[in-house]
Amino acid sequence: MNTILLTGANGLLGFELLKQLSAKKKYKVFAITQSHIQNIETIDTENITVMNASLSDNNFINLLPSNIDIIIHTAQSNNFRNFPDKAIDIFDVNVNATMLLLNYAKFANAKKFIYTSTGGVYTSGKAPFVETETMDFNPKSGFYPSSKYISELLIANYQTFFDCIVFRPFFIYGKRQKKDMLIPRLVENVNQGNEIKLEGEHGLRINPIHVQDASNAILQSFDLNASFTINLGGDEVLSLKQICEIIAQKMDKKLILPILKKYRMMSMAI
């Protein structure tokens, strides 16, 4: 039976992965979470061991099994927007914990290290982002994308020891998503009849991906036999205006979309 270590098991993507892995009895899953996993009673935990630990505390590494086959590192700091006040916590979870897990993976004989970075590592532009192009990272993108990019660089150094799969997600959404992320904010604003602020007439164009599809993609990467960097987004590009129109139609709500001054949506949801 293959063993899997999953971090961030209580998050949007982490819980979906946990749910799907629980149905695959060929895996033994060790799930790290900082708090009680919401709705864990809805899944079969026969092949799951939950470990409560904070990745900001280096001692979490002492809880891990001596051998592991696959590591899926989805955890991120809950304070990722709170810079500079929570810069240390962001660094500890997003960078230091990644380094500890990489070192652990080497000595635990891991075969694969899967990491969820962020599409925010790209500089904004009109052309599609291509993983194989040389990265021209701009530190002005923010502290959170910087921390993710640093981890990508660290991971690249371990490709001689095990397969390293880096996913760069774009706007993952789903039922368990926190209310301060992009899609839930749009839903709430439409529901409340608030004005939706856009940049120009149509707003930012994005390709959001549902959490089930994102989870499926990560699980399919188990079959890859080399190291890859993979952009993770939906197959449909939509403007914020189009997304709001879909939400309004589904909720039978009136949509208020004034054209205002430039408004930047900062959320790169994972």
C-alpha cells in the first residue's frame, strides 16, 4: 500500500484531495491539519490518519512516518494577505515548512513531491502564461507570491532525488472556500445587490477551476514519471463581468455593474 502525506487537509483543495483519497483504499494517508477537519465525518477515514500540527512549528516534522511514497504539500499560511504584520508566519509556513518537508522527503525515500504554488508568480499580461518559458519573476508581485516562488526554487534542487510536480493554480473555487476569496466575494456582492467594481467594461479575465477538477489533476500527476511545472486552471476564460452575470442568473438577482475607476482584484485563490 502506497503511503501519502497531505498537508493543508482542512483547506479547500486539501479536503477535496482527502475525500478522493479516502475512497482509494490502495493508499494510506497521513493528513496534517492545524485544526479540526470540518465535515470529516462525511468521509470514510479507514485509511486516513489525522495529525494536528502547525507547520509554523518546526516540531511538526517529528510526527511524520519514517517512510513515505508521495508528499502533497497544499498548506499555506492563513495570514497570506497580512503582510508585513504576519510576514514571519507566512515565511514559516510557505517556505520554511517546504524546506523541512523536502529534507524529510529525501530521507523518507519519497518517490514524488507535489506542491501547490500560485499563478500569482507570473507577471500580469495579456498573453497566456506558459510554464516552459523562462520565469521573469517580479518581487513587486507581493510577499505571498514571493514566498511561493522561493519554494519553487528550493524544490527544483531536489529533482535528482524524486519527481517534483509544481502546480500553479488559478482561482480555485468550491463550496468550502473562505468568504474572503474572489468567487465567494462576487457571489456575496451579487446576492446583496452591491455594485461590482470592474477594471474597464468587462474587468479582469480569468480561467477559474472548480476544486474537484483541481484535485483530479493533482491525483492524475501520480502517473507522471518526471518533474514538471503545471499551470492549473479551467478550460474556459471568462471576464469578471461574465462571471457576475452567471452568478446573477443562477441566483435570480439584479446585477449592478457601474464602470468605475481602475479596480484591482488581488486574490490569487488556491
